[in-house]
Amino acid sequence: MKFDVGLILSWIPAALAGLEITIAVWLAGGLCALALGFGVAAARRFGGALVDRALTLYVALIRDTPFLIQLFLLYYGGPFVGLELEPYQAGLIGLTVYGSAYFAEIIRAGFEAVPVGHQEAAICAGLTRAQMVRRILLPEMALLVLPPVVNMQILLLKETAVLSIVTVPELTMTLTSLGSEHFAFAEALSLLAGLYWVLVEVTGALGRFAERRLARLSFAA
Amino acid sequence: MAAALQVRRLGKRFGAHAVLREIDLAVREGEVTCIVGPSGSGKSTLLRCMAFLEAPSEGEITVYGAPLGFRVTESGERQRLPDSDVARVRRNIGMVFQQFNLWPHMTALGNVAEALRQVRRLPRREAEARAMAQLAKVGLAERARHYPSQLSGGQQQRVAIARALAMEPRIMLFDEPTSSLDPELTGEVLNVMRELARAGMTMAVVTHEIGFAATVAQHIVFLDDGRILLEGTPQSVFAQPWHPRLAQFLETYIDRGAAVLLQGAPA
């Protein structure tokens, strides 16, 4: 048995098609998850004690179960409660909900890390509470959470592989099925790992670039 | 002289712990009032109450006659005033913090212009022109485009002073403005404050800089364990430390001063 490089090259067009779908569901799911996570964190901070308690439970429920199981339940269990979803819909909703719990925690910690003094300075300067939130709290929080948000987006990128179990024809599904067709798993999984690696490295480089550009806006010593 | 800011029978409790008790204090127009005392004596809490960053548990604060935060009714009950009213009264007050508290995502100019734009609703050009004039006053016009992370501690504190002055307050409150600075940078901040005092600004300053208090203040308030132990002119308070608690407090400063001299002696 020999590692067939020619076979890998012949798969590239199919792999790129899968990669395109991976990137599309990741970008859509990652952005929706970030938006929902922000909404959850903001509601917890500004929505009163009851909302805070309810959303703490939401975050706990999602963080306490594996994404694989959540997606299974959503896609295969959904019809039992009248929720019939297309694979893409299930994948997108699954990623959004799963990611939102983590983003909510990142953003909650970000809010808490903005020094109270910076907010007091705004109030003393005469800004209203709403102006303080918009002009001081949110921008400072956004700068603080940039590195963990990029990190979480990278994790979500790799979690898109789980969408293969609900038959979204993304990268993992494409290459694992080609692998079993040709009985060439080593080749298929090598190409698969390589492509994820490239995608993650590019994302990480973009994140580091943004961090460097924004470094001078960070806290003074 | 008239009181710009008047504190009456003020008390502050955190839970069961009384931080301030029965404070009566007048910050007089055109004067520098320095609040000194050992750590934990409640000086910062008192100043924070004066800006209503802390709500007093008892008593009343008036700013040019207007109640700040609470109104005492004729029957002697305290009534919380709405935030909009607090903000209106607070407009008379500028606040400078120990930790500077500049907004890190804005330049020095942006920090000073922010409230002019958001609160005064000035167009950008005019807000920035006024901010620039304030920065020039504290000697930092050429640093206007720098971010706080690119400035020294002393420069940051001067920007913070310019930021407070930009809103043209009638009273400036300073909460240990030099306590996070090394001695070299302390001087530049104290110089700006001396300049401000000379120009007639009404100031209340919580400080450990006894030298500054003795030379700049007209009014010294010595706080110990949440009470005003002594107050008066610097001469009356410092020249005759007849109170054992004050003598003990000043002793530590003399010790520290001596230590600095010994370390600084040429080898």
C-alpha cells in the first residue's frame, strides 16, 4: 500500500467546492453566533436579575452538551416536535446557538473587564448613561474581546466538520466520502487536515494583524 | 467667603461599616481645600460623595445651593433626586481620578473633546479647537494626537485635568491625583494644579502631598477614621501639630522624607 499523491490532486476540485461551503456556513454561523452571543451578554448586563438568571441557564445548557449531540437532536429530533429543517438550516441554527453561548461568556467577561473608573469618568464629564455605554463601554469591551473572539471563531470553523453528520456537503463530508469511495482514508484525511490548517492559519494571521493595528488603543500601563 | 460646595452631617456606610461620620465641610469659592489623612480614613469616599459617585447614607451636599443627589424635605426626610437632576448639578464639578481614567480608544484630543461633542453638542471642529486650547494650557498641545498608551503617567493625568476643565466646571475635585505617579512625574501634575489654583479655581484635593497642601491650600481638612479631626489654615493645622494623631501622621512623612534624602545622597 502506498500513499497516492495523484489521487489527492484529482480530488482538489471537489475539495475546493466543499471548502467553499465550509467557509460559507462558518462565516454565516460564526457571525450569527457572535451577534446572538452579544445579545445574550447585553441582555444579561442590562436586562435585570430575572433575564440574567434565565440566560445564565441558557448558556449553561448549551455549554454542558457536545455540539455533535445538539446538532443530532436538532436535525433528527426536531421532526418529533414538528421542527423539520433542511441540513443547511439545521447546521446554521446549530452553529449559531452553540457559538452564542461561548461568545456570550467572552463578551460578559469583556464588559466586566472595562474599568469602572473609565465609566465614572464619562458620567462625571456629563455623558448620559446611554452615551457612556455607546461611546466608552462598548468600544472598550470590543477591543478587549478581540483575541478571544478570533480564537472562538477558529474553534467554530473546525466545528463545521460536525455538519457532515446532517449531510451538509462541506469539506469533511466531501473528503471522507471520497476517501471511502476510493478506500484511501490516509489521503483523504491528510488533504482534509491540510485544508483546515491553511484556513485556520489565514484566520489567525488576520486576527493578529487586527490586534497589532489596534494595540495602541489598548490600556495604558 | 461663600461656600461653593457644602457638606452637612454627611455619613457613609458600606454595610455595617461606617466609613464617614458626621462630616461638615465647606469648600469655599476660589479656595483650595486639601483633604489629608491616613489611608482608610475615608478621604476618597468623601470626595466621591462630593461628585455623587457614591451616594451618601446620611446628610446632604449642596453645590451652589442646589442639592446633589438627595434633597432633604422640610420634615427632614431624604429624597433621591432623578439622575437628570444629579447630572445638572454635577455640571458644576470636574473630577480627576487617581488612575487618570482616560479612555484608551481615543486620542488625548478625543478624550478632551468627547464631552464637548456629546454633551455640549458642539460641531467637531469647534470641540477640537476648544480641546486643543485646554491641552495647550496643560502643556500638551503637541501630544494631542497621541493615545493614552503612548503618554507617560504624568502626561495622562494632565490630559485628564484638561478633559475635566474643558466642560468649564466651577469646582474641581482631585482624588489623589499624583498617587500613581513616581516623584519625577508628580511635579508636572502639581505644577498644573498650582497654576489652576493661582487662576482662582475652586478646588478640593485629596492628597498625600503634604508639601503641596501646606503651600497651595487655604484650607486643610485632616480626616481620621471617618471624622474630621482638625481643620483650618495650613499654618494652624501643620505648624502646631498639637493633636497626637496628626503628629503621628506627619511623623511618617518626615520619616519618609528623610529616607528619600539619604537614598539621594551622593556616594
